[in-house]
Amino acid sequence: MDASASVRRIAATGMFDGVHLGHRHLLRVLAAEAEKRGLTPLALTFEEHPLATLRPRCAPAILTSQSLKKELIGKAGIDGCVIMPFGKEDFALTAAQFIEKIRNDYGVDVLLMGFNNHIGSDRRTAAELAAAGLPVVCADEYPGLSVSSSQIREAVGKADFTKVQALSGHRFTVRGTVGGGQHIGRTIGFPTANITPEDTHQLLPPDGVYAVDVHLGAATFRGMANIGMRPTVAGTKRTFEVNIIGFSGDIYGERADIDFISRLRDERRFESLDALAAQLAADRAAALAAE
């Protein structure tokens, strides 16, 4: 990114995982402060959760892949978004050193921080940094319910997509690539697209069957997704596959966004493919009726 004197910026930093209502409030403040100060707004986010570097086994699964996160930040009104590399050595930076780094690397004149954020190895708040004469502005608290990415992860883990939408302001979406499978679904009238999430650390809901919307380019289709081991056909690994209702065509290798609407049922084993097909017909009707 151009860090020359001709383009000066005000930045907000963070994971922005899920780009939830609290994040969107911060981004609105960022846009307003940028206009007031004559600066260009910039969202600085990270390649992966800090715990993935410090304690990988403790790192949470992510809510949004990097490309989807950048799109959601753009929809929140901030066109400038940079995925900032942040290695183990960077965790030793004090807050003042971090501010100096983003000034040099990204032309950031002012750092906007959330009301309860701390930065740097010395864990400094916005008030402390501003009092020390550093170019930091503190955003006011989001004027609504308390929101965090961890709350949304918990709601996804319970397949509570109503709560997910209430906290994030949008549906829970998994972005992935369509791949091939065993084509068993095709033989019983329910062809499926196998979805490989764009990010290997993507959080998925619990195993089960779900009503979903499938976005393929500019087109949207209702679908039903199965996450699990496919016990009826002796599956050996966890898969994520979607039957796209009313769609036929070759989409292997294409990108798909899967919006989760509601959980229809648990995954279970059926005694025959005919019994499975009968249940899938009922699932399809339920998926079409889901709101």
C-alpha cells in the first residue's frame, strides 16, 4: 500500500471477524472521523487470529474468510481494507511502536480504537495513549446490545441463526468452492455440490441438515445443506454438501456463498436410499418454506 505523504490515513485495526454490529459501528465512526479530519479511512485487519500465532491449539475458528470480510467491510462504507501480516516478532511491539509501524508502512496519521480495546505488548488503552500525546482517538461504545465475535461463534455452535443475525446484522455465510463428490445424491434425485470452505479454519454449524440460500454469481437459489459423515452411504469423513433446489448445471470450481437460514434436523442413518430420498423430499419442502 502507498504510504507516501500524499495519501494520509486514519485507521482502525482488528480481526473484524464476522463484521458484526459492533465492528460496523466502529467503521461508521472511522468514516466520520476521516471526513472531519480530511484523511482517508482504512481498516487494518490481520491474516489470522493472534492466537493462531501464539497458541495455535487455542485459536478459534473464523466466522468470515478474508475475501468475504473485505466485502462486508466495504458494504459498511470503508473501501480501504488491508490484510496486515503480523508475525511472532510483532507481538513484542509496544503500543507506541505499533503506531509507528503503521504510520511508516501504511501512512496512518491517526489510529481509531474501540472504547474497550488495548493494543501493544504494554496493553495500552486509547485514553492512555492520547494522554501520552500519541495520535489516537477513542470511539464511543456501540449504542446497543453487547456484541462480540465469540458470542456469534457460540450462536453458530448452537445453530441459532436468528441470534447470529441479531448480533451481526447479516446472515451467517460460508464462502467456498464447489467440488465433486461420489454423485450418490444424483442417483436418488438430489444432486449435491460439495463445498470446500475458502478458509481452512472456517467455523461450520454442528452436523445436521439446514435450509440455506446459495449465491452463485448474481443468482440466488434456495437449498438444503448437509454437514456430517453421511452415515447412510458409509461416509468416512465430514463433508459439507448442498442440494441447490431448481438448479442444474456444471459449477465445479466456482465460488459459492452459503447463507444459513435454519436447522431442519439432525443427521441420521437411514435403512435404504429410498428412505433417505423420502426424507430429503420432506427436507426440501421444509427448506422452501423456511424464512
